[in-house]
Amino acid sequence: MMMKNLRWICVQKFESHKNRMLEKSSKPFKRFIEIGRVALVNYGKDYGKLVVIVDVIDHNRALVDAPDMVRCQMNFKRLSLTDIKIDITRTPKKKALIAAMEAADVKNKWENSSWGRKLIVQKRRAALNDFDRFKLMLAKIKRAGLVRQELAKLKKQSA
């Protein structure tokens, strides 16, 4: 009798755990390789460019295009998929692609996304010369001093 009870409890726990897992992961992925998906090239000669998937060749490669580059095939490992998707047909003409990108406001969406902003800041920091880094260091020291002074004033008022 004890074993049957124990078995029933184990089955119930497993079923409740399974149901919770199914609820959490109903759709684990949000970005799919599909025609019109905007992707960022993460290495190679086109590093940092935003491209649009215009056709899927096979399970490893896609045909990609962008306004400032020639249409070419690219391995999926070279692409980082973004949340941005534009509505285009399969293998559109260059003019149609450019019009669809402008209509979807891809560049603005990318620059306003947190990922895009991080990359812009990263490029700006990489472009700093030694004197700019020195000025930045002085500004940080000055800001920290002002914060410390204000904090001391607040502590003094509360005491």
C-alpha cells in the first residue's frame, strides 16, 4: 500500500512539473530565419552591416542583400538575427528592397534598439584617441566628486 501511494505522489509531482515547463516554454525562440528578417553580419568583410535575408538556399546558407552591397550568399553562422522583419517577396529587385526597408524604417529602428545603441557606443569609444580618453577620465573624476559632495550634504542634513 505504501509503495502505491509513493508511486502516485511521484507521478503527480512529475505531471505538475511537466505542465509548468510546457507553460513556460510554449515558444522558446522569437527570431526565425525567414525571408525579410534583418540580420547583422558578425564577422568577415561585411562585419557590422545590416542585411536582409531575401532567400534561403539550404539549411546552412541564405541569400542576403542590403542597399549598399551586392546580393550574395552567406552562412547562417555569420548572421546574428535581429527582431526587425520587413515585408518583402522572395528575391525582390534592389529597388523594391530599398523601398521596403525605407517603409519599415529599418535604420531608425536599429539605431533606437538597445543592441544598436550599444554598437554605436562601442564604435564611438574605439574611435577615441589618447587625449579624448584623458578628457573623459577627468570628466568622470569631476562627476564623482560632485556626487560625493551632494551625498555628504544630504548625510549632514539628515543627521
